[in-house]
Amino acid sequence: MAKTGWSQKFFMEETFTTPKGRKLATLADARDYILSLPKSEQSKPHWQHAAENLIQQAELGPAFALFTNIGMSQALQFGESPEPKREKKRLRIGKRLPPKLPTRRKIR
């Protein structure tokens, strides 16, 4: 029979790290972390989705392990900007100069 319960490790024994550096190695760690979040944060869709997947894996077994990993990684990364936005180059409006053409050599 497949292992069930909150003591299960994540898929491929992956460990998640929270923004404050806390390590989440088991479903119980992730459950405790989600429950420690403010209610306003817990009610956001990405955390709701992660919590649903945690419960399904804890109750039904490792069949939901991959979904749990995806949900947790997305929830932890939500709100982080991947790269700072670069300033766009301003378009120069005005008279456009024709391209420079190669000059011809004089034949003697």
C-alpha cells in the first residue's frame, strides 16, 4: 500500500525554501508554513491551490506528488519578479536620415 499522511516527503525528495529561508521537506512542514501565513495571504488562489494539493497527497498518497510540488513551487514564487524591468529606449521622432550608401571608387 502507498504511504499516506503528513510525514511524506515531496516528490523526488525535493526541499522548498521560503523567502525567509525556512526549509520545507515534508507535507507537514508545508502545511505548518501555509497555516502560519496571514489569513489574507492564505486566501489567495495560489495558496489555496497549493493547500488543496497538499491535502490530496496526504490523504490519497503519492499519486498527487507531482501536482503538490508544482503547486508549492508556484505559490512560493508568486509575487517575485524574475528580472528587474529594463528601461525601454525612447523612440526618436523627427526627420529620418537616409542610410549611408557606399561611395564609388573613381577609375583612372
